[in-house]
Amino acid sequence: MFGRKKEEPEQPPLLMATVETVPWAYEILSVVQATSRHRLRDCTYDLLDDLEAAARELGADAVIGVRFEGDSTSLFTGSVAYGTAVRRLLA
């Protein structure tokens, strides 16, 4: 969705947000994460794609509390993205 072209049918985008909550009732499914051996500035969209894929496998509607860690300049560190996969509860 964010960085890579995929062969699978296009799905509606998953909400990816740095906020800690969303304005609807939701069920917490799991913490999801994605890792890369590349510098953060070189792989941000790939990390978001992988984070989205991990959340979709759980049946999530959104990932909240998305955070990135990694060094944007060093060639010798990796990068990680993580967040909380949630599913909207229908009223």
C-alpha cells in the first residue's frame, strides 16, 4: 500500500495513526511490529506495509500508537515500527 506494488487485489486502507485511541469502541487484538535492516529514512514505507500486513492477518481495522525506532544515519543499525492492532466494535 505505502511503498511496494503488490499483486493481490486492492483493499481499503487500514487506519495507521500515532494517536493512542480512536473515537469509536474497539477491541485490542495485539501489538504488531515490523523490522528492517535498513536505515529508518530508507525503509519507512516498507515498515508501514509490513505493519499493515501483520494487522490485517489479525483482522484489524486500525493500528494505533504507531511508533518508529531506528537510526536514520548509521549503516549498522536496523529499524522497527510497532503499534497496537485494533478492531472496531459494532454498536
